[in-house]
Amino acid sequence: MPRGRKIGDVSAPLTRFVLEDQLCFALQDAARAVVASYRAGLAELGLTYPQYTVMLVLWEAEEVSFGDLCRRLSQDSATVSPVVKRLTAMGVVEKRRRSDDERQVDVVLTDAGRALRERTREVQTGVERATGMTGPEIADLRSRLQAFTAALRADEA
């Protein structure tokens, strides 16, 4: 680290190739910390964080095509498929082939999956509390991150 510069000192000019100066690392580190803060509470419910994200989509939609689920999670089918398979084995979701097009598979929330939703509320509340941020601060950060992500994805196209 350059002499006189402290980690987090935004008034000093950015130095290239210093880990603490990298936005990508700050985002990765924050994401890992958030996921880790969910881990213990979700484990008590028998869920992993990837399973939780699938359940979030289904708690919102009740039924979703497998392709739409992958798009919502910004993940490919090879990543989502084993997660859905484990959730199916747990009995919280079902996979159904569409009668009008058997190539299409829907993922459907079961009664057991609906019951799991309320049990996760405490986990989510605990994570929000652990951030030390207010609801509006969390909402603002989330909105800014969503805009940031959209800008990067638009630049890829």
C-alpha cells in the first residue's frame, strides 16, 4: 500500500492494483459477508443460501418456468438444476412438465414450501439488523446496486 494512504481513505487518489482499492473486491467481500450472515439461520431450517434464493422467487410467484427461474436468479441451468433437485427431494417444491409443451418444466411451490416462508422471516430480519443500517438505507443501497448491475449488463450487450 502506498505510504500515507489508509484503507478506506477516499480523499487519496486511487492506486491501481491495490486490493483494497478495487470495487470488484469490495463487492465480492460484501456479498460473501451477507451470505455468511444468512448461513446459520438458514441451516436451522435445512436451507442453503442458493436454495433460499430459489424459494424467494417461488414465494413471490408460486409457480415459475425453469427458464424464468434461471433468468430471475441470473444463473445458468447447470447451477440452478441441482438446487431445484434438492428442494424437490425436501418436498418444498415440485417440478411439473407443461401439458401444452412437455419440453417446458415449471417449478411449483408446495404447501411445505409455503410454510417455510414464515420460518425464514426471522432469519431475514436478523441479517437486516446485523447490517446496522435502517430500512431506508438498505433500500437505497439495494437500489444503487441494482442500477450499478443494470449499467454493467447494458455495457456487455
